[in-house]
Amino acid sequence: MKRLLGLLENHSAALLVFGLVIAFGSSAPATFLTGSNFENIARQISLDAPMVFGQMVVLIAGGIDISVGSTMAMAASLAIGLQPYGTPVAVLGALGFGLGVGIVNGLLVTKGKIVAFVATLGTMSLVRGLLLTYTGQASLVGIDPAFTFWGDGQIGPVPVSFLVVLAMLLGLYALLGHLRQGRNLYAIGGNKDAAFLGGVSVNKGLMLAFMLSGLMAAVSGVLVASRLNSASVQLGADAPLMSISAALIGGASLFGGKGSIIAAFFGVLALGILNNGMNLLGVPTYTQIAVRALILITIVVIDALATRLRRAELDNARILE
Amino acid sequence: MNSQEVDPSRRPDVPSNKAPPAKSGGRRRHWSEPLRNQTAVVLLVVLVIAGSLLSDVFLTPRNLLNILWAVSLLGIVSLGQTVLLLTARFDMSVAGVVGLAGIVTVLAQINGFGLIASIGFGLGSGVLVGLCNGVLVLATGANPFLVTLAVNLLVYSLALSLTESKTLYATIPEFNLIGRGQLFGFLHYSVIVFLALAVGLEFVLRRTIPGRTIYVAGLNEVAGRLSGLRLQITKLSAFVLCSGLAALTGIIMTSRINSTIASSGFGMEFDSIIAAVLGGTSLFGGRGGTLRTIVGVVVLGVINNLLVLLNVPSEAQQIAKGLVFLAVVLADSALRRS
């Protein structure tokens, strides 16, 4: 039981990717197992991946970010809406907005001492309001054809957005795996008090995590805007759950201190293959929603049970000493 | 959860034993002391004064009744949410339940069931979702926020498949009376239901053992368990109550317009939490009550009403809601630390 839980917890993403490819590959080989479909999947997950990376970083530090969806939608709207001032201004504006939301989230959590999900729930609501006011609930359409390069273009057979994601993957891998600032995030997520006593600046770490999350959500927004060459208020409605699902499938824990960027990539890949396969098989929308919900419930429950088991073991070990 | 420490400042109605004013004779009570925990009341007074200055029609009985009517549905949901918040848990699935209950009620009518039976089916669907939420969260210790958010999606997809994404219309004419009918020609039934439920629940919370147990569940589970309180069944009841009241809301909402769609409750999950917290119910359990939630809900209603009267675009209401929520949560957090 313990081994099974551990296996499910730590390698669920890779297992899921493996299982899904076999399942969809055998049920729809003519459409699923083709080069153009894999390119499709790569394109699709590239839009979500930055946001999931951000969510993963926050989860590792023991937080959670519910505001990623509205941040992403607002960044997409800014990337389109600010184009009259020049595309670089629009993109920088969008990224700056994401960073700003991250700073506000970080301040609310570190200085305001508000629990992460309550604070980000508030900013989510606020940013949603800004988005509705800014767009007047209308769709915005881009005016700069060159802007679509990032989300829609490709270099050889590889989508540009996928290369952007790979670059971020490497950068964050280095940060979390090898830089002190990144390693500190694990310490903060694992045990805040111990980290503090060990000389880690907890507040700085949390600020970094939320800023990265806001920025990455904005990157997702810019890529989506570039891919669609438009933006609407409906964007990102399911993003909070999707990003948390992907990160949890990738081995993160709601209790903090666990996970990695590579695993987050596998998590978003698993969800991408799942969506793609269900679409190819013609599964109705509401069944797709139900499947995603069931997956989330399953991983949240596994996360809780595995954490409970690990804590019980720690208690036992302490008693034996 | 089981290593929760007792924080004296979080006990309801128990004076903090940290600094009893009598002991420190020199320390005068701060002038704001009676106003603490009453952020919403202060806010309401300020808003009403501002409203009467800014608009001629604001302080008319008709407008005030309109505000009550507009918030009564959200109010009923918020009451259930308040009870659940007292146990330090949430229900994000109320949005889906509001839609589902209306749909189940209308479907029962379409299939030939009577008025009472169809309402029974609607309420039953809510109770079932509540049981599902409660068992999932309580048996595994999983994060209630995410579990109920996922259950919300499940319920929504069920509602979508039941309606095939169409609008459904009620078939029993008397059904419309529940949502449209008025007592004495001016007081809507939904307002009466909301206020009666708030008072009734406050009484249960304050004066009965199950009610007090709810507070204990939010404050100190270990102490509650050691005192032999039936915590698990109480917490499960809170989940069921919350979903049940959401279902009631869905049924009344459906009867107002005689039709329903799957997404009719969207946004109510956040708004009900905002209203409860605004009223002064803590997000961390054990502090608050349903009477406070009336104030919280009315404040939200007054803000919306004023923005409409002042011709502020409806999109800005969302900004106002977000700002008010953050302000209240910050105040709540500052209060807990002081």
C-alpha cells in the first residue's frame, strides 16, 4: 500500500503519459499516432506550460496561486490591446502586469500574513474586475501580424512556443535544482519555521515564488494572445484548476516542499495528451469536464493520504528513538 | 488539523485571557474596541450615509426592499457557507448545486411529478452532493477547497448533460409563486426565508449542542474529540446543510424566472464566501455567525445598488468586490495578530 501510494505520488505524471499514449494510440491509431498530431499537442501544451511551471514553483514553496487564470487573461488582453503603442510595449506591458500581480500576491502573503489561497482568491477577483473593465467584455483583435510568430510560428518542424517553453524549463531547472534561491523554496515549503531558523529568508523566497508565478501566467497569456491573435474575457476560466491539476500530477503536494519543473512538464503533457485524445475520440464536452474533475479529486485524495502516511511514519520513527 | 493550537483570540465570546483590562488598571480601552469585529456594520453605516448623500432614491423603502430582494438568494447560500466556514472548511460546489437543483426540480415536473415531490428531488440532489463533499473531505483529510472545486465541475458537467446545454422551463404554474409571491404585497418570500433561516441558524449555533460543536470543530478538534463530541457527524452535517441551502436557492431562483440553465449559480461560490467573511466570520473557523452574514450580504447588495444608481459600469462592480474582499481579509488577519 505504502509503496503503491509512493509510486503513484512521485511518478504519476510519467505513468499517466505512458498509459494515455497506449490507450489513445490503440483506440485511434490513424489520427492519434501521427506527426502532425504530436505537433498539435506540443503547440497546445506550450500555451499552458509556463503557467503550470509558475504554479509548481509556488506549490513547492508551500503556497498556491488561484489568480493565474485571470492574470493570464488580462496579460493576453494587454498584449493585444496595447499594440497601437507598438508590439514590444504591449508584450512588456503584459509581462509587467503579471509581475505586478505576483508582487501584490507576495506582499499580501508575506506582509499581510494572509493564507496564500485566500490572498490569491482576492487578487483573482480583482484582476477579473480589471479585465472586464478594460475589455468592456468585448473580444480584442490584434493588428500586428508579426506578433503571431511567438504562438503560431515554427522553426523547422518545431513550434516557436515550444522552444520558449524549453528555454524556461532549462532556466527554472537550474534555479530549482542548483541555485540557492531555488533550493530555499523547498526548505520553505517543507517546513517554514525550520527554514527560518536555518537562516533562510522565508519572505524573500515566497516573494520570488509568487513573482515567478505571476510572470509565467503572463507569459502564457502572451503566447495564447499570439496564437489566437485575439483575446477575450473567457480565456483562463479553467486555468487555476488546470494548472494545479498538472502540477499535482507532476508530483507537487498541496502541503509544500515537493515537486520539480521536469515533473510539471510531464504533468502538463499528460493533461494535454488527455484533452487531445478525448477530442479525437469525439468525447462530449461535459464528459471531458467530468473526467478532468475526477482526475483532480483522485490526485488531491492521493496527495492527502500519502502525506498522512508519511507523517504517521515520522511520528513512529520519533517514538522508536 | 489535529495539532491545532488554541489561540485565545479566536475563541468566540470568551474574553482574551492575555490582557484582561481590569488587571492592567492603567490601560484604557481603546476607543475602537466596541467596533472591533464589526467592520461590516461600520461599513454599512458609512455606505448608507454616503448613499443617501449621493442619490435621492437610495433611502426609499422601495429601493431598500429591492436590495433585500436582490441579495436574498445569495444570502441563503452564504448562510450555509457560514456554517461550514465555522468548521474551517469551504464549499466551492455551491455554484454547481444551485444550477443542478433547479434543473432536477424542473426535470421532475416535466416528468409528471407534483410540486412538493419535484422540490423534494431538487433538495435531495443538493443533499447528495453535500454528502459526497463531506465524505471525500472528512474521510481522507484532502484539501476541501480543491475537492469541492472539482466536485463543482462534476456537478456542472452532470447538469450540462441533463439539460443537453439547453434552457428548461417549469411546467407547474403554482411553482412560480415561490419566487414571485409577496407577503402583504411587498415582502418577497425569498427575503422571509433568508431572514428566518439566519435567525434560526444563529439560535441553533448559539444554544444547542450540535451548534456549539460546530464552533469546537473549527477551533480545536483534539479538545472536541477528547470531550466526546460527535465531531465527524457534525462536520458532515455542515457540508450537507451548505449544499442543501444551495439547492434551496437554486429552486427559488428557478421559480423566479420559471426556467433554468446549468450555469445559473456561477460566481455564487466566491460571493458567498466574500459575504460571510465580510460579515465577520473567520476563514479559519470558530468565529462568526449567521446573523453577521446578513450584514455581510447586505453590504455587498448596497455596494452593487449604489454602483448601479451612480451609473458605474457593471464591470466595475467586480473590482469593488475584489477590493472589499481583500480589505476585509487584511483586517481579519491584522485583528487576529493584534
